[in-house]
Amino acid sequence: MEQKKLSEAVETERILKSKNGKIKIGCAKRDNSVRYFLLGIAILTVISFLSLDIEWLKLFVRLPEIPRIFVKLFMFHFDKMNQIMQAFYETISVAVLSTFIGIILGMFFGIFAADNILRIRFLPTFVKAFFSFIRAIPTIVWVLLMLVCLGFGPAAGIVGLCIHTTAFFTRSFAQSFEDVPDEVLEALEATGARKMQIFFQAIFHSSLSQIIAWIGMRFEINFAECAILGMVGAGGIGFMISNSIQGYDYGTAGVAIVMVFLFAYCIERTFVAIKRTLARNT
């Protein structure tokens, strides 16, 4: 199969020598799919531009207000620092709990979603399709549904985030599990190893650096989403930022925003360092 693909590629890309001795590569069959894709994007952009009811003149007139608001945000007020820290800890707790529960559930369902572990016919396809549907619904929708069921507070944020996080980890972990070469799995099966032994000894170990990367990325996403979801009643630092901006207390909102940025940056650098360490040790 690989030899056939190679021969087709050689036929498709012919090396032609011009009269001046220069080498140029020409394609025997021109693929217009990229052109059609870019044309479709351009058409959709124009349609979107025309369909939006935006007063462009008023927009350009009010653009100078943006830097003024940013200046007010950086005129920090620290008189509500205790409330900011309490809301900040609440946001971190929601992000940590939702991510941890999502890891456990995502690992469990990821085993069923991967094609190379249990090898049960149609099961991986069904699990992937189900969690693709869950993942397609935005996190804020799940949180709003949980607000109706559980009321305002961090519990709704935790459950809503857990649903979307589990769907994310299920697909991501399954993809990492499937990246393990089949030759390694076949060699272990030949020795008589059981499926769970193969999973823990080969698949999980080989996928660990990718899993750490997925966890770091998702924890950063969950923390950022917690800050947003707080504005719709899920509590935390987002609720504090929303109330401060609505009350024109931009200095307090600025302190909270800077704390969110610094913590998110620390998360990213920490997990990058962990991934590099694991990559060197494997």
C-alpha cells in the first residue's frame, strides 16, 4: 500500500528541467480544494459582514473609549483584596475539582473509545459519537442547565464543567492511546498479556507525556471558563469582576483580571516544564 502511494506521489509531482538548467516541480493534477476552501471562507466573511446590524460610524467614533477603560483598569484598588482572594480561591477550587473528576471519567471512557484496547466492534464509534455530541454543546450551556437544576453557586459550575471536561478528555485520551504503534501491542499480546496489563504497561506509559499536555491545557481552559461562568451566576472571580465593572469599580476589576492572567500563565509554564521532564525521561 505504501509503495503504491509513493508511486502515485511520484507520478503526481514531476520534476521538470527547464532550458536554463533550473529544476522546477510541477503537479500533474492540480488540486483546487484549497482555492474552493478559501473562496468559501471569503464568501462567508462577506455574508457575515453584511448580515450584522452594526452602526460602523458609531463604532469607530467610540473606539477611543477602549484605551481609556484599560487605563482605569490599571489604576488598581486594593481595598477589597480579601473579597478578591476569597473569590479567586473559589475559582481555583472549581477548576481543580472539575478537572480532576474529568480526568478520572475521561480515562475510564477513553479506554472504551480507543480502537486498540478492548477491540469491541462498534463500541469505540458509539462512545466517540456520544461524547462528540456532549463536547459540541458549549460549557456555558451545561452550566446554565445546572444552574436551573442546582441553583446559583459553585456546585452548578463544577457539574457543568465536569460534563464538558469529561467529553474533552475522553476524545483526547483515546486519541493518545491510539497513537501507540500496533506492533508494540501485538508483541505484548503474543506473550499472553491481558488487555489491562497491555494498557498500563504499554499504552498508558507511552501516552503519559501527551496526557499531561492534555491535562495542562484543559486545566487552563477550565480556569479561564470559571472566570467567565462566574459572570452568569456560578460564583468565583468572574462574579467579582462582573460586579466591579457594573459598579464602575475598574480598579478592583483590574486587580482581579491581572491575578487571573498571572495564574493562567503559571499553569501553562508549569505543565510545559512537566511535559519536557517526562519527554527527557522516556
